[in-house]
Amino acid sequence: MTKSKSKTVATSGISIGCLLAMILSYIAGHGITIIIFHGFLGWIYVIFFTVGLL
């Protein structure tokens, strides 16, 4: 894979993680400031949310 393709994939992955974290936070019923904070955390919050469901 070339450098430009790998950089595009990494950038897309980060934005998807942030979006997913914000959606999960919204579903959990958090306020807007917490939703934005979870968006910054991205994949960390997604993993935390998933582990909490187990």
C-alpha cells in the first residue's frame, strides 16, 4: 500500500471513531458537553462503552 492510501485510511478511521463515540454517548443519554468530550476521545470511549455492555 502506498503512503497516501495508508494516510487516507488512518484519517477515515479516526473520524469514524469520533462519530461512533458521539453516537454511543448520545444513546447513553449524556449531555452535549459530554458528547463532544467523548468525540475527542474517539475509539477510547467506543471500547469503554463496549466493555461496559459485557
